[in-house]
Amino acid sequence: LVAAFGSIASTRSRLEELQSNYSERLASLRDGLNQTLQRCGRPCDSVSLDGLAFSANFSMIPGVEQQLEALRDVSGSNIEADLE
């Protein structure tokens, strides 16, 4: 269980990092496309980039730090002796 929570915490962190990277890249791509559309002029007036968005929000994945700390406390205690 500790390993599972640890995996969730590290995966969440990695997903947030990737989200940030992709958002920055998407903004750069959108800027380049907008410049191309402006140079294109009238034939490209009907092209919209409104749908070009990165909609995943991995920061909404709840943290598991409190659960991890509780598991560490339990595993570090001498629960067997307490139960005898």
C-alpha cells in the first residue's frame, strides 16, 4: 500500500510537470499558427484556433501525502506489541 501511494504521488508530480510543458508548447504552437493565418490573409479568415486547447488538469488529482505519512507512522510503530 505504501508503494502504491508513493507511485501515485510521483505519477501526479510527473503529470503536472508534463501538463506545464505541453501547455507552454501549445501556446508557442498557437502563436506560430496565428502568425501564419495572419500572413495568409482573407482566405484564412474563417480558420479558428479556439478548439486548440490542452484541457487535462492533473493538478486536480488529490495528493496522497497525508495517507503516506499515516502509513509510515503505522509501519514504523510496533503495532504487533500494541495488539498483544
